[in-house]
Amino acid sequence: MKTFRPGVAFDDMPVWHGRQGEYGQHGQQKRRTDFLDLTIALLVGIAAFLLTTGGRLLRPRYIDWLWQQDPSTFFLGWHFFRNTPLLQWPLGANPAYGTDIGSSVVFSDSIPLLALLFKPFSAMLPVTFQYLGLWILLCFVLQAVFASLLLARFTNDRWLRALGCAFFACAPIFLWRLYGHYAMCGQWILVAGLCLYFSPRQRYGRWMLLLAAASLVHAYLLVLAGAIWAADILQRMLKKELGLMRAAFSMASTFVVVLLVMWAAGYFMVAGEGLKGSAPILYRMNLLSVFDPEEIWSHLLPDLPQTEGDYEGFAFPGLGMLLMTPVALFLYLRRPRGNTALRTVLPLLLVSIALVVYAASNQVALGNREWFAYPLPPVLESIAATFRATGRMVWPAVYVWYLAVLVIVFTRLSRRGAVLLCTGLLCLQLADSTEAFRFFRHKFSRPPAQMVELQSPLWKQFATRYRHVVFVLPSNAPKGYVPLAFYAGNNGMTINIGYFARISEAKQTQARRQVEAAVRADKLDPATLYVFENDDLWQVALSHGDSTDYAGTLDGYRVFAPGFARR
């Protein structure tokens, strides 16, 4: 039995509301069915999480897996932020981490949504509490749940939805972010956006909530969800569901709310040139990325050559989905029908195509060479410099691809045929990616690199006598910053360095000048412990020191403690 007549999902685009005979007039059956559907999706998400990670990272005191360059700053940002005043503005300000060059918990990619949620309970939490493992579990679960809700727009078959949400929960573009960009695992936001896009009516309040949540996860997810939201506004206007004035009000009010949330989170503590990253073309999508399994994502398909940085544009859908695509295309073309749903589908397709073009950047790469390039208008150059990882913009298109293929198979094959095809290709995809699952389970259960804490007993004495740690000279992510920052955070001290997604170069230059001037003028703060990387300034500090100061090398760091012997 087919859920809809052949082809109806892409012709008339109905939204299934349930049948009276199945749910009953009073909705009791519906509530039981909804609960069961939610439970199945929840179990799919948990199963995918355990298959991929092994589950050990859920332990709140387990932080060994975080001592790598990017994840370390996710944790350290929270480690300092938890001790900031509860009532401050912006709420996400993080002044103790990177005192003169840092800004807010936003720019350490510490997932402000959870940082703000857990901060009021900081006193009750362990000293080394981490919520990133919980976040990753939530991402798996929400990815599956919203995929199930999305597919429910097109089919009332529970088991087809379960198979479909398993494809979403194990999508390589989602799992790939486990390499180290954990905030980017929040791709459930994009799937939720597609749910709202295909809702029977415009969901003004839910869109506002989703975009606000996206802003508290990561700016890239906000931009991508915002693109889907803009497409939704356009389709509602084309279908006469929204008039111009109502659409303008919806957009304006949503913009205001999201900007207020961003202000509170601390986005605007870095502005102007500081928001622009380096090498905007380095992280594009290669035109072969759809077929490139990137070493570990396929036993059967070869790893294709690419240019430097193209990994950010990873768009491999998995072998199962790749094989299902020509089947779906054949099924769709076998019985072509009029596109009565053009007004519904067209805005989403246009936005997806535009994002793919942006993902490929203006210097288009094919394999291991640049194919062609074209100039960008100044406005787009500024946007590309801010959102330099252009390859990430392909994600909505991949999820639209997933949705289109699954809906065609669900609606144009018999139920038995659809179940057999999806089950077989899902199993094939999982089996073909076993190396990836093994890689991540090992990464999270037996991390290859662990941070070595400072060992000298003098560090403990310093912590009782000094309130600040100053690195000479301050910079973004200097070598060896992690043990120092962890030490400072553990002891309630501030530190003038860290690792941030964006910094103000002007503030960094000013901070370096101030520190250098203080060292050369022998005006070191008696409440500050100085750690020297700069050889010249270290010699200057030694020449100014006296018998009351401590100057020496501890655990590989050159340390100057003003007045240590007097205390």
C-alpha cells in the first residue's frame, strides 16, 4: 500500500495530518502514536550516538578527549565563563579568558546555549565539568527526531520514517563534524528548519525560537537556518499565505529578536575588521566532494584528490544514499507529472543552489586543481571574509537531497519495496563506513593526545599569591597556551591569551604594546605572574629583577614572579 498516489509528494506537496479512522475522534490513539514515533526516533538517535562515539564522552568529568587544538578552547572558554558574574552584560562576556584580546563565550565556540544554561549551577558542578558530550548526544537525538517529524510531512508509515531518520542520524556531513567542530554538530537546526518550511502554515513564533537558538550555537548555523527561513517567507508569499506587510513585519520582528539574543551572547564584542578571517578561499567545497569519501567514509569508493582546505566542503552523502539517488530519479522520471507544487519547492531549490554556488567559492576547484575563478563584488568579498569556510554552505542542499530521494522512494514504490530498498542501502552505508565509526570510537574512548598539566609545586604557590597570568607577548592561540590557561582557570586567575575564532587585531596590537611597555619600563604588576615567550623581553625582565623576584624556567615556561620572595 502506498502512502500517497504516485508522484503526489512532489506535485501537490500535501502535509499528512493523520486519518480519522486511525487516530479516532478524541485523539487518544494519536497521542499514543506520537509518543511511539518520538520514542523510535529517540532510540535511533541514541543508537547512532553509541555506534559512533561509544558513549564514554558523556561522563561530565572526562575531559581527556578535549585536549586538541579546537576542542580545548571549547572547554576552556566554558571553564573560565562559569566563574564570571551571573548578572553581567553582555551575558556571554568572558573577560577572564584572553583578558585583553578575548571577548565572549561565542568566539571560543563553547556553545553559548549550554554555557548560559549551566552557568547558574556552576557551584554545584565538578571543577572539570564538561557538557560537550551531552551536547553531542543531544545533536544525535534531535537530528533523528526532527528528521522523523520532517518525513512525517510526507508519509504516515512509521517504519519508513524510522529508516529515513536513521539516514539523517548517520549522515556523513553530520558525523564528520566530530573531528573537532562540535558546535557544528547542531545540524538538527537545519532539519528543524526544513520541518518548518514544509509545515502546513507559516510558523512565525517557532521560526523566531529556532533562529534565536541557532545564534546561541554557531553563526554558520544561524546563516544557514536563516536562508531556509527566507525561502519559507518567499514560498508563503508566492502561495498568498503572507501578504507583503505581514511578511515585512515577520522578518523585521524576527531580525530584532535574533539581534538582541546575539547582543546578549556577546557577538558584537568583536566588530569591523575583527570579524573577518584569513584566507577566505581556503575552505571551499570541491566540485568532486559529493563523490569523495575522504579516506574513512567508504571501503568501496576511492579517496579523491583535492586542494588544501577542501575538507570543509565535505558533502559525501554515504554510499547508500548515493546509490539510492539514481533509483529515485528513475522513479520520478518514469511517471512525470505537472509541477503544481512549484511555488512550494522553487524557493527552497533556489536557496539551495545559491548556497552551493557560494560553497564552491569564486575560485572553483575540481579535484586537485583550480578549474576557474571569477571576481566577487566588494559586498560579497566582505561576506566571504567573514564566513570564510564557504564549503559549509552546502549542508542545506545535502539535506534537501536526502529528503527528496527518501520521499520519492517512499511514495513511488510499494511499501514493501521501499522498506527493502531503504533497509538494504542503509545497512550497506553503515557497513561501508565502519572505518569512520571505528575511528571516532577510538578518538573518544582513547584520545591520542592528552594535555600535560603543570607539574612544579611552585605553580600552586603562585596561584595563592597572584590573580593574573600575563603571556609576553599576547597573541591568539600561542604555542603552549592550553596548560597555562587550564592552570589559570582551575585557580580562578585571569589569563591574557586563549584561542578565539575571531579577535580584534587592533586590540591585540594595543595589548602587545602595553605589555611590552610595562616590561621595558620595569612596571610589572605585583599581582600578576608573567610568562615569557619573547626572548628579548625576557632578558629585559631579568635585567630589572632583584632578589625579591622569582625568575626561572618551570615545565618549559620562562616565569617571572614579581616580589615572590616578599610574600
